[in-house]
Amino acid sequence: QEYTLIKMKLLQPYPEKLKSLEGRGVFLVAATLRPETMYGQTNCWVHPEMKYVAFELENGDVFISTRRAARNMCYQDFTKKTGDYPVLVELVGQDIMGVPLSAPLTSYKIIYTLPMLTIKEGKGTGIVTSVPSDAPDDFAALRDLKNKQPFRAKYHLTDEMVLPFEPIPIIDVPAFGTLSAVTACEQLKIKSQNDTVKLQEAKEKVYLKGFYEGVMVVDDYKGQKVQNVKKMIQNKLVQQKDAVIYMEPEKQVISRSA
Ligand code: ZZB
């Protein structure tokens, strides 16, 4: 499986747990299959209780991901020595909750990490970028945070990190409009991010239609089909050094000794 890893740059001030990395380029890296949707990023999801590592790359920059993903990356020329990923800091999601990031292509200059409890450890990097216009899971989770102040308080988030962020129209999907995930969540009467069965259905609906019939509405690619620009946008992100390609083995064998 080939993913695009989106580099979301940590902005000052660094959180307590990462103070030792001051002065270095630190990136939360989000695995996506939809690089063309990066124009619609509104936040970055981390799982508050999941374990992550900050590890050193060949050029001295630092990536944050699950240990499993770091291990995969060290066999793909990300680090100095093949098979080795020097861990600088071990952390859990809550240690990097509510941190400011700069992400490529989105019109929001600063976005924040917010909690998502359905992130899977065994897929991608455990860091997930949020595109509520086109991903039903993202829309449902962001709406939960907006509607429930106690939920924000639980994770020590301020209103400024959540309330100003609205889905951005980026792709027109026939019959769903320019906010396809919002439409799908309304049609299926999805109440929260815990409506997993309905969310799966919503995702399947908009995924296929978005890929085969979606048309970009963002200025850079206005009127062009998603199918035709996906690879172009991926290349652009990689060229700008805002993304890297990351391969994930289909099935990962869990070592007994690990
Ligand atoms: C941006 C994006 C925009 C995504 C969209 C989806 C959609 P798949 O197809 O099941 O492999 N993702 C990545 N890693 C994780 C994880 N560890 N746990 C939970 N979700 C994760 O899913 C790949 C997508 O799932 C990725 O692409 C990422 O969200 C998320 F408009 O990135 B996506 C209809 C979906 N639309």
C-alpha cells in the first residue's frame, strides 16, 4: 500500500515534552490516500492514549509517528542507517494535543492537533489529517468537539483551536455538492463519531463517487477531474518537500520477541 505522508510542521511554542527539540524542524506525519484533498485540511487528529515516537531523519529533521511506522520508514531511506530509527522522545498523543501546526495547501495558516479515538494503531502513522468536507469521519469528529465544551475541556483544548474551523469546499461531487461528507452525514442522520456503521456507509458512498466523478473547485485545479489531478498534486507536494511517499506492507507480522 502506497501512502502520501503529509508533513505537518510543528510551530512554536513546542509543548513541554518536546522542549529538547527546540530549534529543530519537527513534523507530525499523516498518511493519506487522498493528497488532492489537502486543500481542505482543518486540523490534525492524534489519539490521546496512543504511543508515538519522535525520531531523527537523515537530514536532522524529526518525524513523529507510531513506532511501527518509524520502523517501516527506517527501511525506506528516511533515516541515516537502514534498520535504525534514533528515538529522541517517546510520547503519548495527549503530550502533543492542541499544538499549532503549519500544513501544506490548506487555506488555514495554523491548524491544531485534536483528539480522535478511532485512530487505528496498525495503519499509516497513527497521525491522521482531517478533511471534514470530504471525509465523513472527520466531519463527525470535528462536529462532536464543536458541540461539546466538556469534550474540549477533557483534552485541555481552547475554543480557538476548534470553533473557527469550518469544512472548506474543495471538490464538487455530483448529487453531493461541494461538501460531500457533510451531505452524506446529514442524509444518513449521523449523530456522532461513534455511529461507526453509518459512517462506514457514508465513507463508501462519497469515496467512490468522489474519485470517479469528483471535480476540483480550488483555484489551482478548477474544473479538473480528481482522477486526473491526484498524481499531479502528490508530485507537487513531494517536490515542495511538503510530503514523502511511504510504503506499508500489506500484512505486518508481529515479532514474538518484540
Ligand atoms: C485525508 C482524507 C480525505 C482521507 C478524505 C479520507 C477521505 P483507508 O481507505 O481505509 O485505507 N487514516 C489514515 N491512517 C489512519 C489510521 N491509522 N486510523 C484511522 N484512519 C486513518 O483509509 C485511508 C484514510 O483513512 C486516509 O485518507 C486517512 O484519511 C485515514 F476526503 O486522508 B484520509 C471518504 C474518505 N475521504
